[in-house]
Amino acid sequence: MAALAQKLSTRLGAAFAAHGLPEHLGQVQGSDRPDLAPFQCNGALAAARLAKKNPRDIAAQIAADLDGDPLIASTSIAGPGFLNLIPSAAAYADQANALMDDARTGAGAVQTPEKLVIDFGGPNVAKPMHVGHLRSSVIGDALQRLGRFVGHEVISDIHLGDWGLQMGHLITQLQDEQPDLCYFDERYSGPWPTEPPVNIDDLSRMYPAAAAAAKADEARMKRSRRATAELQAGREGYLVLLRHFIAVSRKALEQDFDALGVHFDLWKGESDVNPLIPAMIEDFKKRGVTEESQGALIIRVAREDDKKEQPPLILVSSEGSALYGTTDLATIVDRNQNIGQDRILYVVDQRQSQHFEQVFRAAAKAGLMAEDRLEHIGFGTVNGKDGKPFKTREGGVMRLSDLMTMAKTAARARMDEAGIGQDMDEATRSDVARMVGLAAIKFADLRNQRLTNYVFDMDRFTAFEGKTGPYLLYAAVRIKSILRKAADKGLSGGKILPHSAEEKALVLALDGFDGAVHGAWSKRAPHILCEHVFELAQAFSRFYAACPILPEKDDAIRASRLSLAELTLRQLETALGLLGLETPERM
Ligand code: ARG
């Protein structure tokens, strides 16, 4: 279904065309002066330049043509020739009832669905997650939900970082701690233990220990590098260890991501594509896209018109190992073979933009995928109140589970402060605090334009007032409670007949959903949807303050308002769901 602004645009386009003027001049938009009229059309100004006439005269002609149109109650001309439009009562009513009848409350689907891979999350095995991984997870998840909602086939892949130096560090650290394990005996060839030699706490302790030791001791670093190279060259004992490390790490990660409410179709990692690398390199050589340079094998990606220098992508280092770019290219090969996607979105820190530029150019040069089918969806950094990259209170690196506990605790304190949930049993109250905490973190992230940096401030994020996740959950829960009371009284909704200014404004807010969904998707900008949800909640709040629902005596008016409340809740919950927010039943 078309939004009212679109219907008006079609109508005005026809009016311009009838005067021999381009149809697109009829474009109608939300007005800059909503106090005068909710919509305006500025086409008469451009038309005047084309037709060499006075813009106010043209506007007056168009206005005359619109006289008596069932969509329009009245028109007026402002300033040099802006045409203000007030929709008719019937137009509001038809629009509201059409939204009510639509299962998606107005949000349409894309015309050409694609098969998309979204590569996000990207935590590294054994290394603690940092806030960049959290952002990637929250933004990537919103995009996967939005992409599916608008009709694309989306395959999400966590793309674990499990093939770098950190693996060499873990191997050497384990060797130092338990030198007698069979994995380190070069003559041993199995059978291999099925139980991992470490648990998640060991892993979390071992990586930082090894990394610090290697930083202080060149020889220690060399051992880790050698172990990494041997692993990548296929040393069996090390490969078995790698599988153990990945399995142990994955189990903990799965719990964390489950708690975050973020799910992936694929849990593939860099190490999975290692077997594809030799053939890929042969193929690249045959295509003539590689070059030898100082003992390394590279792909040059610089172009004449580059403003910034573009260093070549290193495919094989002089030490013979595959690097980050190599596994990313092999991952495209793997996805081409197993998925056959039209497009890949990489939701990764903007600081990796040069890496992705190299990978995309190299992929295009090697004929893997066209560059315009590969998108880096970057984002800014999260800082602490001190302006430095955010760390948890102890100053250490963040663990996702700690962060979620922190959010839940803060949410719980806010709820107590506001007297929310006092009549609930402990389990329910704790679950509501969990949802409020998660909503706080996710919404605080998504509401910003993704490339901007923001300050991590749990106090602000968990506030029940302002543009926050908790405010929006509260808005939805409040409508739920109104509807429950109505049901208890045996009241039900009916045809929507917007009379008051607040009812009409609410209908227009609801009518903006389609535009917000498609704007957010096509620009890969969840903040556009956040903005919509916030405006919708505010429009409802103003409506509810001005228009009594349950106490209303007139049956038709009460039923209409009840339906408006129902419709608002449906859209609110749909939209919050797209952002990855869960709404409690009560608060
Ligand atoms: N593991 C990487 C990191 O921590 C992120 C992976 C992003 N995805 C990709 N295909 N490179 O920085």
C-alpha cells in the first residue's frame, strides 16, 4: 500500500503533467511548517523556471485543479509559491484503516529480492570480545532482521577469527604449561584425545599471558609465529588442538550471543577456508593478478585516480603464511561455491576500511565478485566518559557477559527508582530488567548514525525518559496495559475515524513506517528506524494525553481509538523487533 505522501505525489504529478510540466515536480513531502499543513509541494518553483512564469501563478493553477479532490481538504500558497496541503478526513480515515488491515502495518517489500550474506560479529577465538564486536553484532543483527523483513534472503555468518597469531600463542602457551601433551610430540600420529585439554577459563587466561610474554621476549614471539606457520602448513597435532580451542571458545560465545538475542545461520571461521587457499592462489596466478615482491606474493590494487595511496594486498607473506586478506578472499570463494550470493555486507569497524578496500578490489580483479556487490558497513568507536575507547570498570577488556550483567543491574536500579515492577514476582522482575538492560544497550548504539563515535554511559542509556530503549519498551507496555483493560471490560476496536489533530498526527506517524523501513535498509542505517519508533511513541503519547480511550462515552469514537492503540502497538512491536528489542508484557 502507498503512504499518503505517495498518493498525494501521484495526484499532484498528474496535475503538473496536465499543464505539460514534468510529473516529478508533483513530489509531496512532510511540511516544514506542520502548524500550517502536514504536507507541502515545492514543484511550482522549478516549474516556474522551466515555463518562465510566476511560481505563485503556477501554484494557484495546480491548487485550482486539486479543488474537490477526495484526498485533499484544502490547499494554500505560501511564500514564493510553496503549496501547502491538508488531507481530507476521508484520506486520514482510509489510510488508517488500510494500515490496520495490513499485516505489516504499511511496510512493503523490495521489488527485486536478493540473496545476501551478512558477515558480522567476528569475534576472535580465545581473545576477549571488545566493544567493536558488540557494535558489529548489534548493527549486523538489525540489518539481518531488516533485510529479511523487506524480502531478501539473508544468510548471516559470524566469521570467527580463528586462524591468526593468537592460535600460535595458545599453542606455545599450552606447551609451556603442559609440555608432555601428545600434540607437541612430532612423532605422535594419533589416536587424538576427544576431550579438550583446556576449558574457557584456561583460554581466557592463556591468551593474554602469551601475548604479554611474546611482547617482552622476541624469542617467545618467534616460537608463536613458527607454531602459527606450522599449524597453517597442516601439522596434525596442532590442527587437532585448533579444533579443541575453537570448540571450547564457541560454546562460550554461543551462550553470550544467545543472551544478547543475536543469532547466526553460519558459525564458520577463517580456519574453515584454509583448504581452499592453495587452489585459489594457483587460480590467481593463472589469471595473472599476482606478483612476487620482496619474497611475498601480492595483488596490486592501486589505481591512477586514487587520492590515498592503496598498498597491495599481501596474499602470502615472506614467511609463507596466509594473512587476513587471504582468508577473506578464500571466504568469498567458499561463499561463491556454497551459497551463490548476490551481495556480501561486512559489518566491521570503520578502522578496517582500508583492508576491505583492498579485499574488494582484489576480489574484483580476480573475478570473484564485482566490487559494487561487496559492501563494508563501517561504524565508529565507543568511548568511555574519559574520551578513550570504552573498557569495563576494572579497566580491562570487556567480556560480553559482564557487560550484559552490568546493563541488567543498571536497568534494575532504574526500575526500582521509578517504582516499576514492584508487584511482580522476582523471576518476572529479573526478566524484565534483562530486557530493559538489553534494550538500553542496543538502542543507544543503533540510534546513532553508524559512523559517529559515541560515549558509553549506562546511566543515560537506561533512563526511562528521552530517546532510549527503556522509554520505548515502556511506551509499548503502556499500550499493552490499555488493551488488556479494554479486553477485561469486553470492549473492542472498530473502524478508525481520526477527528482530533492528535489522532491525525498519529496516523501520519504510523504512515511513515514504510519509508523508515526502506530508508533504514537501503542506507544500511538502523538509526532511521530508531527515529521513526521514537516519533511514533511520542505521537501516541500526545494522542493518549488528548484523547481518552477507555472513559470515552461515544462507542464509535472509543472503538476507533482502541483500534488506533492496537495498530500503534503492532507497529511499535514490529519495529522494535527489527531493532532486536524484546518487549515485556508488563512493566
Ligand atoms: N575478527 C575480526 C576482528 O576482530 C573481524 C572479522 C570481520 N569480518 C571479516 N570478514 N573480515 O577484527
